[in-house]
Amino acid sequence: DVCSSDLYDQSYLLPEGPFRSVLSWLGRRSYSIYLIHIFAFRFAMEILAQFFIDVKEVSNESHFWILFGSAFVMLFMLAEMNYRFIETPIRKYGRQFAVRIFG
């Protein structure tokens, strides 16, 4: 009788290494990325439109890559902040609350 917890985190699919670390990081923050991606891209467009480029000219390849790069940087920074300062404390509180209620 093999319990699924016996097989958990045994590196059967991916060996330890940088690729696994990146995928693990993305997996833990995937909900944050999902929630924040539209805001990050829109906010990047607004910042670039106000200070640097005319976003109507995004057909220009260099403008596209500036917008794309800045939006991705903002997306991953905001996702990390959301994960650390909002999701993790709420999850910890929920765990403590469940232990208090259900013993």
C-alpha cells in the first residue's frame, strides 16, 4: 500500500536544478500572476504613454519590446509582493484559524 504522501516531492518528474526551481517559483505564484497580469500590462502602457513613448505606435518593434519587457518585469515584481505580503499571511492565518476551530 503506497500512500501518495510517500511519493510526494521525490523528484520523479524533474531532477533538482535551476529549471525545477523556476517552475516551482512560477507554480507558487501562478495565482498572483493570473490576478495581476492585466493590471501590470495596462499600468506599463500608462507609464510608457505618459513618460516615454506613444503606445499607439506599438506596431514599431522597439516600442513593443519596451512595453513587453517592462510589463513582464512589473508583473513578476507585483506577483512576488502579492505572494509574500498578501497570500502567504492569509494562508497562515487560515491555517491557524482552522486549527483553532477544528483542533
